[in-house]
Amino acid sequence: MVMHVYFSGIGGTGIGPLALIAKAAGLTVSGSDKQDSGYIDYLRKHGVTNIHIGQSHEQIATVHSKQPIDWYVYSSAVEKESPDAPELQFVRDQKIMMTKRDGLINLILKDKKLKLIAVAGTHGKTTTTAMAVWLFKQLKLPISYSVGAKISFGDMGEYAPKSEYFVYECDEFDRNFLAFEPYISLISGVSWDHHEIFPTREDYQQAFREFIGQSKWTILWQDDFDYLELRGSGNYSVQDPGNKQIRAIALLGLYNRLDAWLAIQAVHELTSQPIALLMKHMNEFPGLQRRMEQIVPNLYSDYAHTPEKIRGAMSVALEMAAKKNQAVVVVYEPLTNRRQHYMIDDYGDCFDGAKKVYWIPSYLAREDPKQPIILPTELITHLSNPSIAEAYERDDKLIKTIKEHLKKGDMVVAMAGGGGDSLDEWIRENFAVN
């Protein structure tokens, strides 16, 4: 399998790790993205250097003229933002094979004879994926994987020639996860999301039921078993979130401990290693980027951008702050305006425990032009306690406010889900020590 694969949207957390895996598997790799980002820098530092910013006809034609592209792998966002994008037109004109990431992953799985460990769910899947990889590495077992965040104990994507399994963060967006038939799947938590793909809650539930039906074995929580209206024994292991062993995991945050338990159960099933040993290794899990990642002392970045993710991040932040007798302050950037139209009534108590919330305008991507932009002032009114929140802009005033809180010794958490030019990147640019 020697070919030139071109990755469009290579700076995304789904495509970027796959480019690293393809390179390690012996493929020639190039790619593009519409904007530069920290992820692009990461890829370049890890050997994927043939990347250009911009996605014009001329740019991809130049790459193709130097070495013909055999396979064009593109992010779902590329086609959704513009079905007639210049790159897509060029690839069609040249009759180059084109698929989304699932096509290439399935080829690698088949070619390398790897069994798929798929981690799916609305929230928690990145952390759970990273935790499963961590356990394999601590057991010194070769493992191939793709994680949608930077980790300290490996690349975002790796191919290990002697590995038996491939751990994959299996995203439901654009029904991507339905392209796979996992050897074992983990469901980290399910609540209706990606409304432009799944117009109704029932559509979303049905997609997860299909995914579970395609999996040889599934590990999931009782709450999700009930939410998905599954029946009978089936090919799944239903876990009780009240299990006393979960409370014995030393990681901060209830949601982290729940994610850890899923990873422990999966690795136990696959390796027969004792639960006690896996828990010991899990207690040393170092975390991952943008999951309560410290930027400077007392300033953290977290990927939380749905009510469930926010509650998870708050559970970690409040436990951390309690150890130092700190107050928790949140700067929140919602991910996409279209999401807000569906989840506006779900915010409720998600920020409970915070001393203050600075709510900035939503990060816009793949928006529906027919939907009016919901301003922070309106979104704040849907909190159970709106008095703790204030509408802000991402500007010098916000920088000054954050610095004042840090000077007081407060714990400040920036919660945002976007990529390039998101609150996360803004925080790093304005506060990180070079």
C-alpha cells in the first residue's frame, strides 16, 4: 500500500491524527486547511510538513503536479461548507479517488489486520480514548490509535506495526461512526447533538442503536442503555455509575472517573489484566490538552462546550479549587450559533459553583444563515442563576478582568470548543509564557 494521500482540513482533530497514522503506515502525506493553527504547527513538528494554508484550485494542482495524488481524504466540514469548493472540483475533474476519513481508516484496518476499539458518545470520547491508549502503553503493549487532542505520552495519531488493536475516537458527526464495525465499542455518554445532521432526538438515538448493532461488543452506562431504549442482554456490558470501585479512582472530577472506568473495563476485557492493576495505572493518567490544561498558574483551558461537558469540567474545577480554597471563574465561548438554538434551555445549573461567568459571543462555523445569532445576553437568561454571568467580548477588557482574577488567586477556566481563532488560542496568545 504505497500511495500519496492528500488530507483536506488537515488541521482538524479528526483528520490531523489520521495524517500522522498514514505517514507512519508508509503513505506519502500532504494536505491543506483554510487557516493556520496550533494543530498545524503540531503536525509540522511531527514530520507532516507538506501542508499549505488555503484551499484553492491552484494550490492543490501544484501539489498534484509534483507527485500525483492517489487519494483525497476530506473533513466532513469541507463539503458541508461548500459542496463546490475548488479542491473538490479539482479532485472530481482529475478523477482522483475521494472519501471521508472512514474510507482510509477501514483500509488501514484491513491492510494491517487491526481490530477496532471504537469510542463513541456525545461527550467524554476524547478523554476515554486517551485513557485507553494510556493503559495499553503502561502495560507496554503496542497500540495504534487516533486521539482528537494532544497528549504528553505519544502523538495524536500513531501506527504501531506489532499492534493488534486500533483505538479510535469514533465521531457521530455526519454519521461517520456508522462506517465501522468495531471489535469492541465504548459509549461514553449520549445526549442529542449535531442537530443539522440529526434533526430529531429520535434520529440521534437510532444512529447510536445502529452503531451498537454493528459492534461485536459494547460497554456502556445504564443511563445510556435506558436513553437509547435498548432491550434484553444483547452484545453489551451495562455499567453501573454507582459502582464503589469508580469512587476509588483517584482522578479529579466525577466525569473523569466515569470515563476512566469505561477504559479500564475495555482494556480488562481485551487483555485480562486485573482491574486493580489497571486502576493503579489509571491513577497516574497525566491528562490531555484542553482538558483542564494549565496555561499559566491558575489559568486553565477546557474543551467544554455543551451543558454535559460543562458540568463535567465544573466537577473537575471545583474539586481542584477546593484543595486550594479558591473561587472558580469561567470564561465561556459557545461552539456554533446553530447549537445554541437547540440547547439554549439545557444550560440551567451547568455553571453552578462558579463565582463568575464571563460569556462571550459564540464561535461561528458551518452556520445556518436563516438562524438569527443568539447573543450572550439572551443565553445567560437561561441559566438557573443568571446573576453570576455577564456578557463580555474577547478584547482588552477581558484580558484585564482575567488578570485581576488571577491576581486575587482565583481559578480561571476558559471553556471553548472551537479550533483556529477560538478562545483557547486567544488565551494562549495573550497569557502563555513563550
